[in-house]
Amino acid sequence: MLVPNQPLVSVLLPVYNGAGFLQGGIESILSQSYRNIELIIINDGSSDDSAKIISKFKDPRIRVYHQENQGLAATLNRSIILAKGEYLARQDQDDLSLTQRLERQVSFLDAHPSCGLVGGWAEIWVGNVRSERIHQHPTESSHLKYDLLFDNPFVHSSVMLRKSACETVGLYSTDKARQPPEDYELWSRVARHFEVANIPEVLLVYREVPNSMSRAGMSPFLDRVINISVENLLWATGRKFSDRDVTDLAALNHAAYQRVSPRPSLRKLSRILFEAAEMLSDTHSSPSNALRERAQVRFSGIRNHYFRHTRARGLRRRLVDLVRAMKRMVVG
């Protein structure tokens, strides 16, 4: 097979102790219907058989690098710097890209020059078992930008983005205070400068890791998600970083009651939600009623968390009063 001098697509595959599913992940890229690619594999200090599995592949489109462990964000940044392609496609070691994935995404980006990032839907497997569930995120740019204010509506391993987008907004953050989630943080920056999209088609098999940080709700991970959400809401509404209501909104959205102020204002939270919808409608020529509907759905969830928080706080206050009263009785 001839190696293209200038591949259009650089597939970024970081590897760390991925021997269990790595072979299938590599094969899913090499069997793509779109052929003008390079596959950059960086073995990030694996201690299992990952290096041995990688060495079995002789396809000239593969470029392999081995390094001491640097972590995911730093490894991806090295991949981006090494990439020759105009388009960067993510691939995780344990996921499977369906045969038409890269072809669909290249066609989409070619046809939509203002789009900086495109993902796709993903079928969820647990190990080798299909779960009958699908990550079926929104597809339209303004809807995605609205959802990005709160969380990540992209499957990381499904994403293809323009290398020029990284040249505009920068690489993955390696600041430990901001990652993981390195993908949510980067997509948030991309969405401030470019249109974004998901193709409404299953393009990936995503293997779910039961004890991953994003699924287990680990506090440091959730705190960072909330911090990024606060930044996004401030950007969308033009508010100041010290705005306590914005933090309350982001925290309630994730049921992180420990980060909510004692007396959040539901009226102010509602105002922020709808302000953001109006701002994005004006900026992206999206029908304002469509984003208002998304804001209304989001507000329903926020309101439920608000009442849970205030009820729990009232119960805690009554318990404290009861304990104090009992202490007074004992002392008396």
C-alpha cells in the first residue's frame, strides 16, 4: 500500500495498558472506507502487552511512538503536533469505529467549512456485550452549544475536528485543575469560535467503563465539570466571574448540593438559563423558541434539584435545632 504524502485525516490513538481491546480498535481504523489517513499511535508507558500488539501491524499508514507515561492530555497534544492531516480524528484504544465513520465525517467537514468539530452517535457496549443503549446527542450547532454550557454532548472517541481549530483555541489543557475532563474543556473553547455538530448516525462502538470517573461521580471530576460549566455560562451571558448565581446554577444542574449557596434564587437561576438561550439564538440565527424549549426542559431539572436542596437544608436545620434543644435539656 502506498503511503500518502499528505494524508487529509490524522487519527489520534493514545494507548495506555490497552491490551484487552487494542487490536480491534486499530483494525477498525485500518478497515475504514476512507483511506487517505495516517494513524498516530503513542504508547504512553504501558506495562502490559500493548507494545507487542502494536508491533504486529505493518500498515505503512501507522506511525508509532513510545514514551514514558505523560497522561492522556499531554499524549494527545503530542499527537496533534505530529499530525500531518487537516482533520484530526480521535480513537480510543477500546472503542470501535464503524467502517463509514471517517468517510461520513470528512464529507461533513468538507461541506460545512464553518464547522470546527463533528462527532457522531455511539452504540454502548459493556466489554463485548451490547447494552441496547445509544449515546444519541443533539446534532444542531446551537443546541450543542447550549448543552455545552452544562455538560459534554460529544463522545470523545467519535470526534473529528479541524487542526486549524486547535491552532485557534489551543491544545488540550494539561492543567491538573482543569482535567479530566480534557475533552469537555477543549470542546467548550472550540464552540466559542466555530460551529459544532453531531452526525445523526451511529459511527462508533463505545465501551463503557463501569468505574470510570465520569460515571462514578467522583468529587474532583465533578468539581472540574462544574467549574468548566461556570466558565461557559459566564461566556454565554457576559456575566462576571464572581457571579454566585452562575455557580449555583451549574452546581444544581449536577446535583452537587455541597457547592450551592444557602439561599439560591430560583428566579435568578431561571433568568440565567433563558438569557443564555437568547444570546445563542441571536449569535447563531437559531429560532429562539427552539432554544427556549431546551431552556425550559433544563429549568425543570434545575427546579427539582433546587427543591431537594432547600428541603434537605431545612431538615438539617431542624435536626441541628433539635440537638441543641436536647443539649439544653440535659444541661438544665
